[in-house]
Amino acid sequence: MLEAFLASTVAMATPILYAALGELLVEQSGVINVGIEGSMLAGAFFALAAAYASGSLMVGLLAGVAAAVALNALLALLVVNLGVNQVVAGTALNILALGLTGVFYRAMFGVTGSAVVVRQFGAIALGPLARIPLLGRALFEQNALVYIAFAILPLVSLVISRTRYGLRLRAAGERPEAADALGLGIYRLRWEALLAAGALTGIGGAFLTLGYAGTFIEGMSAGRGFVALAVVIVGRWKTWGCAAASILFGAAMALQFGLQALGTVVPYQAFLALPYALTLIVLAGFGGQADAPSALGAPYTRT
């Protein structure tokens, strides 16, 4: 049971980690992407729809990424170029994604969609490593999307903290006026961050359908995008902190499913609320102790 719980923890943490890494890039540039939930949901639906129509998992993955990038491009137009309130714009995109995926799902597959099942990315066992007690299955017998998520962790950390581009990105989130005066191009940096975040979030959404469930349910992102927002705060706007927080929330989700499977007398609604209750508790304990980028959430207009 412990081995299965650890394997489920890593799987549950994967879409959150993708979304959190994307949100980390965006927030370093000074933008709050509340629409991350909608981007993940769009990625999940269009990944499944394209994979179902084409029979190709790679086509499905690319479609999921394209859908999430398109939503983030719309958000970038609203918040970067037009200066719309970032929270309002992100919330509107979440509602838009929920409505669009629901309409397209019913139009393509009917009300129940019971026949919508696609094959998934299969688990890849990494030789003798997969036979390590307890941790082998969790760390070394997952599908490719899980391995990619944890492989890009050091890459994102390197880009943000050790490269000139990362310095420019952080300058856009700390002192956009000064950065723009130096010719760094705040609009371009924020657009790039939002598009990169869309790609990562789209992969996270595609994982839900092509790497975990093999089907689509309306609203199946189930708040994971908002959890990713909390992960960035709990992780102190650090790459490895986001990874640790993603594992924590992944464990809460895995525990939720495990407790339901045990068939206890506790109402199942209590288990469903567990990850989100943990989110509130952790934010209450750690959220106020972290220093966000100075210009986070503030619209910037070039003068």
C-alpha cells in the first residue's frame, strides 16, 4: 500500500508541477495568471479530442499544448497590452475554458461521453532502478510525461537564477519601469513568460487525460490550477520549493483517493476536500512569510 501511495503521489504531483513551473515563470515577470485553471482544462480536453480523432498520443499532446498557449496568448493581450486587471481577466478565461470544453465535449461525444476512451502514455521502467523497494515504482516506473516534468526542474531553475534572460525576467517583475528604461522590453518578456507557461500548463492538462485517466470529464482539472498558484507561494517563488510543495499537494490528493478506497465510515466529501483544506492551511501558515516580486499583479504601461 505504501508503494502504491508513493507512486500515486508522484503521478498526482506531476500536473501540479507543470502548472506551477509555468506560473513561476509568469510571476517572476510580474503577472499573476489566475487563468491557469482554464488553460489546464483546455489542455486536457483538446489533448483527448485530438488523440481520439487521430489515434496519436503525440498529436493529442501537441493539441493540448496549442490550446493552452492560445488561452495564455489571449490573456497576454488583455493584461500586457491592454492593461486589464489580471485577476479579473484570468477569472474570465477560467469561465470561458469551462464553458468551451463543456460545449465541445457534448457536441463531439454526447452528454455522457461514455465511449471516449483513449490509450495512455505507458509506464517506462528504468531497469534495475524500478525494482528498488518502495521508491522504485514511484520514481523509476512512470510514463514519459512524469520524467519530463522532473527533468525540466533544473533547467527552469538554471534559466531563472543563472542566466541573463532570467535576470531580465526577474527585473520585469521587480522594477518594470527601470527595466524598460534599459531597453529590456517588458511587454516582450511578459508575453514570452505567458506563452512558455501555456506550453507547460498544456502538458500538465494533457497528462490528466493522456497520462492518467484516459478519458475526459467536464471540469476535470478540479482546482489543480489554483493549487498550482498556492504551490508557487508556498515554494517561495523558488523552483525547488515549487517541486517540494507539488509533492506535498500530490500526496494529499493521493491520500484522498486512498482513504476513499478503504471504505471508511467518514463521508467521501471529507476526503474530496482534503487537498483544498491543506491548501488553505499551508497558505495560512506560510503565505504571509514569503516575498513576492515587487511589481506582481500591477499593470505596466509604457510611458
